[in-house]
Amino acid sequence: MNAEEESTKKYSFNDWMSEADDITRQAVSDCFQNRSRGGWEENHITTEVLTALSELGTTLTWTDLNRKTTWAGYKLKGHSETRFGDIVVRIRVWLTDSDYIDGVAFYEAKRQFFKAGQAVGFHSMNEEQLVRITRETHASNVLLYDVFSRENQHIGFLNSLPTIIAENLEKNGVVTGHGRILYSYSENWVGKLGDNLRGLSLDFSPSAVSEMESAVNSDSDAPYFVLNADIALAGLTPKLKLVGSPLQKYEQFLGEGPVPDELEVANEAKKKRKNQTKN
């Protein structure tokens, strides 16, 4: 067994989703319990949730779909007010050894607010922002972080729903009080992300992929987190490459680094030999 095979984790989708659901719920619960120390902020929660997911492996073989996924996580070095949401998922689906298609998905994270221990609503969600995000792509979603407390236990909760639905519910005054009516229109987020990591529920339109590229290189619109993934179908082997341009404004914090382009490797070797000759 080679090193790559040893590092690959094998799951059926249902098994992965079950384990992912458990560890991400626990991550959300832990963040809430650390709220007095800044734990209940969206970026911190997202960091902990993605870190927990990486514990299940960043090189995955889906035993029930005959495909493999390799992914890595990146975090923005600075601050940005983004058009696309807190998380951009950039996926390259390899169809043959040389043919692929790129797709994207977007998640805007919103946390539940609490007062005197009672849920009072997702106050950071506003209609204007949702409208702006919806205009960019059909694959934009709102990710809800919440906690249900009973008998001194805090049960973490992560669900997502299409941004356009959240937008219209807000516009029509349906979302009131604690806002949990949103769950009637939502689904388990790890299932949604799992679909993305298998090449599903993505926006493959060239315009959305192009807009994503503009966003990650923008000085003002860059998302806080980028998940970069390669998916190989039908027995192909994924070699993680950056989908699109290099993430110069980001630092990698999860997974293995992308495989360098062969031309880049050759150029670096040539530059090294040139420097050695000078010395």
C-alpha cells in the first residue's frame, strides 16, 4: 500500500454524513459554550466546523459512487465584506485524464443570537445582503448556526437553505422572533456540503466560476473561507490543483497543498540552476 492509499479515507456517503453531522454539531456546541471568550462568532464557528470536518480526512474515496475527492481549506488573511458569502467551494470535476469541468457553491454563515439564554433571531441576516448574493449565482445558500439547550446541554445545529428562499421570507416578514421558521425550508448542511464534495449541487456556469475568480482576488469582495477540491470519476486519481488563480490573499489551514503545475515546477528548477551558476 502506497502513502496515498494510506492517507485516503473510505466512506459510503451516508456513513460520512453521519460522522460529519456528529463532529460538526459538537464543534458548534463547543463554540457556544466558549461564547464568553468570543467563541460564538461566525468566523470562529466556521473555522472550528471545517477543522472538525478535516478530521474525517481530506482525501476521500466514496465507496458507493466510485469517485475520489481531495480537498483543502484556505482562510482569508485580512477582512472583507463579500458578495458571495463566508465560504466559497471551488470544485474541479475530472471527467477524463485531460477533461474537466469547474463548479462553485457559496455559503453565507449566520449565527443565532441569544439574550438571557433565549434565542432571539439571526440578527446579522438582512434582506439587502441576501438580494446582492442571490444575484450572483443560483448556488448561494445561507448556513445557519444554532444551539438548542435543555437540561444544561447545548446541542449544536447546522442547516442551510437557498439564499433566494431566505431573501423572500425576510422580504415578506415571515422571519420573526427566533427565526427558526427558516428550518422548515432548510436541510442538513453537511449533506449539502457532502454533495458539493462529490461534484453535485454546484453552479457550473462559466459566469459564476468567473465571478468567483474575481471575488477571491478582490481587495473588497473576497470570501473569508475557500474550500478547494478535485474530484475524479470512474477510477481516475485526483491530484489537487488550485481551481483557477492562486489564492494569494489566503493562508492554507486544512489539507494538503495543491500539486504544482508542471510548467511552474520546470521554471522553478530552471531558476534554481541559474542562481546556482551565478554563485
